[in-house]
Amino acid sequence: MNKKLMAVAVAGALAAPGLAVAQVGGSPGVTLYGRLDSAIMNNTFSATTGGVVSEVKKGDIFSAGNAMGVRGREDLGGGTAVWFQLETGVFPDGRQDPAVSVGNNWGGRNSGLGVSSTWGDVMYGVWDAPYGVAAGTANVINSGPFSSTGIIMGNGNTTGALPNARCTAALSIPSGSVNTTANNVCTTEVTGGTTQFNRRNSNSVQYWSPVINGLQFRLGTAVANYQSPGTAQGAAGLQKPQYLSGNVTWARGPLALALGYETHEGFRPSTVAGGNANPKDTGFQLGVKWNFGPGQVGVGYETLDYGANNAAGDNGVKLTNQVINGRWNLGPGALWAGLSSTPGGKSCTVGAAGLAVVCGSAGEAKMTAIGYDYVMSKRTKMYFAYAKIDNGTGSAYYYVAGPAGNNPSGGGTAGGILASTDVTTLAFGIQHTF
């Protein structure tokens, strides 16, 4: 393979994981697309309690971030077009873990209907928040589950409708009416987490500006699912979840920049008298990526400010996260490495209710990843990877759902790992895009 063709293959294979984040649909017609990534993984979970080290090993064939979808576009004339996209998560190994099944239905991942014109795009459906899209700017790690985005950065990721903890009570319907035995109209769809800023929200409405001289901005919100009935108001008042997200990105030549900002209100309502039913949480991030020819380097910084809801032990939390990573073209592929970390929550009370963010050194964590992508063609690569997550005594960051009972006492759950558990992973995988 000559050098020019190899360069094209490397660029195409390394860029392929960024599915469906640019303007959708470049020409009329319907297209089938997807990414299949499957790796043989060996995980070691270790924790130290009272000076005693306990360890569990897990062998796995894991499929990370896989997707398949169809997208189409119809030109209406005058520079206007209508487009659609339907995307689902897929698992070549037949994984059935409930903790990772969200989004594994047609339309469960980035999906929607949109109208495109010279003024930009307006879409509605389920889609990555603009804040999360901006987070990818500094991320040049894309093999298997080892991306920094949505692990420490963003305080995890989540998919679903806006949280509505109060949407559980039945409406008060007079006795004798036809609905007295089935009057709970507050049934809700699957909701996303309450503290994550790397979100894929259902019921999304977004605007994407046209790209002008490399500059683009995106704005997004989501229609809240069922609003809580008055009978579910609670001592602190009525929960009214709201979400706004935006980004500004710029890319010219070797340099790419991104700013992201997002606000949540009412995601963590207090349940006590005098509390705040709609505390405000904000996220801000800055990302920079530099392509210097034979390689790339990316840097990202993030602040997450969780407002006080005045519940017992909850006076708010401030969290800072950072990441640095890079890639160096080497032989028929590229060597990559990254480090993301957090010093733990600041300006907060230990054990703050409903925040899942631990204060001080107990909440610190770091993730180190290093690997090599061996490019086989423009669409296919093999990769070898090592990753290590070091959690503080109160933190439990992880990149896939953890194993049930990951400690001798059986206290683990299928949805994650126990606090203070460190995770070491070795992986050999193949990724193919189409």
C-alpha cells in the first residue's frame, strides 16, 4: 500500500467512530450505516478494605458504542430539504445486560426528523446534547470503551427523558368515575440520570447553525415528560424539570476549539419542607485539539456546579474534570494514550443527598488508557488496549456496567461497581464501519 493510500486509510478508520454528529444527509436517498466493535476483554476489579485486598477477574467479549442505522434526505427545492435518521445500539456478542440495553431499539440512539435550509437545521427526536457533542472535540481516543468522554468527563453518560421523580402518584379522580381503578396517567418513559452531563435526551428539539468559515453553534432543549400532578407536589413544592444545552465549535486547518454550556433545573428535587424542588445545576467545558501532521493532541477542562436543594446534607457540589490525550501515527496505524482525572467534589457536605459526587480526596479518580490501532483498510482496524481506572474511597467510575457481586461480600450490583474499586482492563478488538 503506498503512503498516500495508507494516510487516507488511517484518517478514515480513526475518524469513523464519530457517527452522526455532523449535518445529516448529504444527498437524496436512503443510506444504511453502522459501526461494529467487538473486543476480547480481561477485567480485574480490586479493592482494599481494612488493609485487605479483594480481587475479582472477569473475562468478556464486549461491544462498545456499536450502532446501526438508516438515514435519508429529500430535497424540496430552494435549498430546503427534509431528512430523517433512525439509529439503534447493536451487540454482536448478544449482550443482554439490562444496564446497557437503553437505546437498543430502532430510534433509541441518535434519531429524529429534521428540516435543513441555508439557515441551518432544526430537528426533533432523541439526540446527543450539544454539550456532549462539544466534549468530543478534545477526545482523540476512540478504540473500544476507552474514550474519556462520558466516564469522568461529564460525570458519566445517560440516555432517556428528563428526570421526574414526582411523576409517580395518581391523579385525584372522584369516586365513581370511569377511571377510579386506573387513574395513574403519570406513567413515564425511561428517564436519564440526574447528575450526568453527557446526555442523549429523548423528546429533544435542537437547532444547528450552518458552518461558516469553520464556525458553528448548536442549541438544544427537551420537552419535559409528564408534569407532576398537584397531588405529587411534596413539601418542597412542585418539580418542574428543564434543560438547556449549547455549544460553539470552530475548526480550521489543524486546530479545533469547542465551548459547551448546559443547565439543568429540577433534576434533583428536595423532599423536605423549606427545600428547593428545582435546584439549578450548570456545566461548562472548553476543549482544544491540535493536529500537527504525524499526530494529534487534545485537552479538555470542565466545571460542574450542582446547586443546593437544601435537603438534609445537600448544600451543593462543585466538580472539576480534565483530560489530555494524543495520538501518534506509527507504522500501519497509530499509538494513542490519554489521562482524565477529577480531584473530587469541592464546597460540599460529605454524603450530599442525591448528588452521587463525593467531596474531597475520597471522590478523586483518574483513568489512564494506552493502545495501538492497526489499520487494515479504510473501514476496518484491529486494536490492542490497556486501561486503568483508579477510584478514591468514595468514587466508582467505570466505562461499562460492572459484574454482579464484584466483591466477596456480594455487595456489587449489575449496574456498576462498588466505591473504591479499581479497574484494570486488557483488550484485543476489531472495529468495522460501513
